[in-house]
Amino acid sequence: MNGESPEQSAVVETRAKTEAETGTRTKRMPPYHVVILNDEDHTFDYVIEILLKLFKHPRPRAEELTWRIHNDGRAVVFTTHKELAELKRDQVITFGPDPWVEVDPGPLGCVVEPAPAD
């Protein structure tokens, strides 16, 4: 026996039959990208710090993404569902001033975009 009581087995079988009979499935939320945009005002160290703290990227990945932002003008730094993507964008925008520059350039550019469906 698998360790389940007869009642537990009946519940599992009933759930499986119900889902199979009705054809219902859990619908996945569509993915969204968090994209950081390049500018000439914020330092590499500042962008790396954001990627480390907000997105928990390891340092080598944060450095790679920072170079991609610099060279390509933008980079997808995170992909998730819409609500979390919007929260992460807001966290980037409100992260605070870049401590490595004298004059605060304002928030780092960050947008949320629908990700292509797989």
C-alpha cells in the first residue's frame, strides 16, 4: 500500500477524474520582461548594484547584463508575470540616487514589455 488511507485515495482519484472529465487546466499567466535602458548618466557600478540587490543576479551575470545595456541600449534583466514585473520596474525607478555621480541624474530607465509567447 502507498501509505494513503482508502479515503485519501478516493479523493485523489475523484480530483483526477474531475479534471480529466471537464478538460479544465490551470491557465498560465503571460510572461513580461523587465527591461533596463541605457543612459549616459548612471555608472556601471550603480546598474550592477541594482541587478545584484533587486534581481539577485550573481555578479558575473550582473556585469554581463550591464555591458549588454551599455552596448545594445537595453537588456531584459528579468521575466515574470505582469504584477511582479511592474513591481520590479517600480523598484528600479525608485532605487535612489547613483552615489558615484555628483549630480543626481534621476531614475534609471526601466520598462515592462510583454514577452513573446513560447
